[in-house]
Amino acid sequence: MAHLCILNSLKKEINMANQDAAFGLKPLGKIGGSPDNNAATEYEVAACASAFSQNDLMKVINTGTVGIAAATDNGALLGSMQGVFFTDATTKKPTFANHLVASNAATDIKAFITDDPHQVYEVQSDASGATQQLDVFTNADVAVGAGVTPHFVSKTEVTDTQSTTTANLRIIGVSDDPDNSDLSSANCNFKVIINEHFYMTATGV
């Protein structure tokens, strides 16, 4: 146990490279430090929808359904996808999963999304270099990356194109993860909120 404490102490003191392993938008808590009860709202998904994975950024669609978001979906962003439920069209069995495959023929697909506008997420950056501290309090878009087998966790990152004008996410801090908080190396993890959240706009779809 003493050896583990010493190793952890040394790890914090030594400047270590970040782990390059994107995971989408992982829910952390709320602005102001309020606890996160992991609540997710149920939304309808159209049959034969595009594939999406756990922690993918989702959007509202003008068909009354939701789907995976892109950087261009300004003002329609909803939150991070945390699971799906549907009745399998072939086996007729109720199915829970952390992802949805494309062209799913089920007619009762539900997605569970962390849709609180004040939700804080952790997300990996594709930035590099010693100026990443300057990224805090700027805005940036997402770079969508698909989840893959076997885990189907999103590969979406926040881009290294910061702006003071409108963009998908607002960077509000640096990760507390000692393996991914080195601002001098690539792929630092940031804490973000959704800057272009659907529930913070007056315009519908």
C-alpha cells in the first residue's frame, strides 16, 4: 500500500504524456458542483436510424425524434447518449444496449440522454502543445468519431479550433484525471458544457 502511495505521488510530480483514447462526452456532474444522479431522459429514435454509441453527442430532429449530432447542428444539441432500448425486430426480445446499429428495423427505439443544459462533461481534445491552458473558457466544435466493437464507446473529441464566438462546446476546465491532464502534451481531457444546447435557445426545429 505504501508503495502504491509513493508511485501515485511520483506520477503527479512527473510530467507524463496523456493517454490517447477518446471516449466521447462522459457525464461528470453539474455546474456549481451539484451531484450528478446520472438521470437520463427517454427520447424517441426513428427506425433505421444512423448508428450511434455511448457518450455520443445527440441532437433533436424535426421529426420529433433524436439522432447523432454533427458539428454543424448549431442550436439543436441535446446531450450525451447513455443507452438504448428496443424490441428486436428479428427475435422479438426486449433489448437494452449502449449503442444502436445502423438500419435497426425496430419501431420502438428509445435513447436515454443526459439532457440537462447545466450538465458538465469530460471529453478528450485533439489539441497539442503548451498553450492548451489558453483553451479554457473558449468555445470549440466537436470532431465526431464512431464507436467500434467490442465496446461501442464514442470516439468524439473536442477540436483544437477555439473561438470566442459560438461553437458546440464551452471549455470550462481541465480534467482531474492524472493520466490525461498534462497541458504540455497532446490529447488533454477538458471539462465542457454544451454551448449550443437546444433547451437554451428560443427557436424550435
